[in-house]
Amino acid sequence: MSEFYRIPFDDVGEGADLVAALSRQLATSRVDLHDGEPIEVGIVARGSGVDVYASAGAVTAISRAFAKPPAATKVDILPQNVVWILHDGEKQFLGRGDVLSKIIPEPGEPLRTQRVGIGVVKFWRDDKGYGVIETPETRPWGIWCSFGSIARSGGIATPPTGEQFPVTFDENGRALSPSGDPVDSGYVTGAVFRSLSVGERVEVRYHRANQASYRYVALWVQRVAQ
């Protein structure tokens, strides 16, 4: 039997992130992650945290994949309630939600239930145009956010008559004139590229959904003054 190690996390989401990230690394063509030992990874929820149980081969893979050895302690006996996620030779491409759904209950709200909260941008990829926001109400389930949900800043409207004036935008993305009236004709330029930065505080309107490994999707996002 392989040797196993316990990797503790105080935050269940962080433990799920590690398992999911390792699955994606193992699903690539990288051959340097294996040292000949079988790779097996399981997880056990405990309160707001988790314990990840990894075989010796999995600990090696984690160290090589992320260039940092995990804080692992060898265990002699595995708990009976380990939920095994990764098995040697299998290729899976998991997200945080895929792992969480195996160890904790799904969010209880009906699909499309809308809420508003203040959250923090956990990660953002400009090359893909999306990222994840986390709020106290939705943790450990992240809120998937597309660049199209980010509130637009000001722009310039040019109506058919030719004059130009500055505009702002409402939560639905409609351009508003300085008097607050909708701009229904002509075109609006400026403020095209929309992005977020990791660590930013934002106000987010979101709804319950099942989108890939995510259970919440942002409908509208606006930066909060720091």
C-alpha cells in the first residue's frame, strides 16, 4: 500500500482549489509530474476546513506542479470517510465547484435566485475575459464573472444630429445622457475594455446557476471605492 500524507486547510475552498488545480495539471501532457508512484488524492471536510489525503506520488506531483512542497504529514491510518477524487492514470479537468460538490451540500437557493453583495476578486484573466468573485455569502462557492458584466464607465455619445455629449451607464448597460435620459439613437464610443484586478472590492449582483463548476454567475459588477 502507498504511503499517504495529510495536507490540512482551514478553508474548504483552498483545499478544493489544490485538488482541482492538480487535476488540471495531470490532465496535460506533462510527464515530469510522475515519479513512478501511484497518484491518489482524497479529501475530508471538517467544519469550515478540509484535510486533503495524498499518496506519496501525489505529494511529488504537487511539489513539481506548483514548485512548492505542501505542508504534509505522513499518516498511518486513513479516515474511513475519505472521498477519493483523483486516481492514478485518470485524466480529469476539475474546477473548485466540482470538488466541493463531492464533499459539501450544494447551495440551497432555487436556480436564478438573485442577490447583491460585496465581494473580492479572487482571480481574473484578461486573455479570457473572465474571473471569479468571492463574497461572504457565497463562500466557498465562487461567482463566475464575465467582462460583459462589469459596469461600464463613461463614454461619448454621438446622436444622428452630430453633436457629442458624455454618458454614464446604468446596471443594465444602457447609456444615459447627463440629464439621466436613455440614449436611444446614434452610437456610443469609449470605455470599451473592461477588466478587474485580483484583490479589488466590488459590488456584485449575481444569481444562482449551474455553469460548468460554478454555482453562481455575476449579472452586474461595480468597483467599490477603497
